[in-house]
Amino acid sequence: MSAPAEQPTAPIMTAHRAGLAGCARCGRVWPAAQVNCQRCGAHLVPPDRRGLQAVWAWWLAGLICYIPANVFPMMSTQTFAGLAGNSEATILGGVAELMHYGSYDIAIIVFVASIIVPMGKFIAIAWLATVAGRPATVEQAHTRLKIYEVVEFIGRWSMIDVFVVAILSALVQLGFVASIHPGPAAVSFALSVAFTMLSAQSFDARLIWRGLPLRSKTD
């Protein structure tokens, strides 16, 4: 018996290979020669790996701010105008203290939002910026897109630690008895979150599809 004939390959058509440019604001595609989107008026910019310089710049700024956010105290507590002592807590110190008092659920939430999520964002953004535009299968491209969407979605929830400190500082102001003030780490942490969000927003998701092969093989 003769060997089965090889199945024909179908070209993988993307907007770039079709001579189209997608609008980064509304998603409508137009001919590559089009300058402005006729739907929303945004300027059409083709995907370019040189735009990753902004991604890396914001990423590095966020990483630099994340270091003091974990080293310096997140908040300071003063009791009886300092006569009963002052206490300062870092992020990990606050998690350990919450676990010491039995608040395991809150400790887990703070640990995940302040340690796991930011570190995961740093790793995910760095990986996306590294593989952007490189060869990939359709399945790999979809995986990269899902990771990018997750990074964008969880970006705002990384501020939960700063929100907790801000709420406590506003509520616990009992004058001579007790008061809570945000520490220097709160500002560093907020800046780190803002910079990583800017890094994710600077990433052009269209680069994910630039690395697709010209043709896909079928079984």
C-alpha cells in the first residue's frame, strides 16, 4: 500500500500579513496605509519591537521601587503618644503578626496580594517582553495572550495592601490614645504597582501574533 498523501498546509493569516493595521484603541482594522482610525480617530501605529523599550523601562522602575517596599515599614502604630511604645511593621512582618493573632485568612490575602501577585507580574511581563515577536505556534500565541490578559486584570488588585493602610490611617486616629500612620514602604509599594501597570499597558499585544509561522501543519 502506498503511503498516505501529505495533507496540504493552510496559511496562517494575520492582520499584518494581510496588509492591515489594527487600532490599539477600538480594535478595528484598516489598510496599512491608513493614518488615523475612522471609527475612533486614534492614530494607527504598526506593532514594533522597539516599543518594548518602554515596557522594560517601566518594569525596571517598578522593580526598583518594590525592593524598599518590602524592606521599609508599611505602617507605624503609636500608642499613648509613644509612652506605651511605637511599633512598625513591614509587609512580611504584618503577615506574621496576623498569623500570630489567628487571622490566617487575612494574612493569606495580604501575602498573596502583596508578595505573590507582584512577583508573578514581574515574571510574566518580563517573559512576555522576551518572547514578543519570536516564533510561536497558534497554541503558544493563545497562551501568551491569556497571560497578558491576566496581568492586566490583576494589576489593580495589587494595591490592596496600600488600601488597608490608608483605611486604617483614616479610621485609627484617636489622638493621645492611638494612631496609625503609613510608612515609607506604602509610597514605594504604590509606585511599584503603578509602574508595573504602565509596563503592562505599554506592551503591544499585537506582537504576540507577529511570531506565528507562515503556514500551519495539519495531521
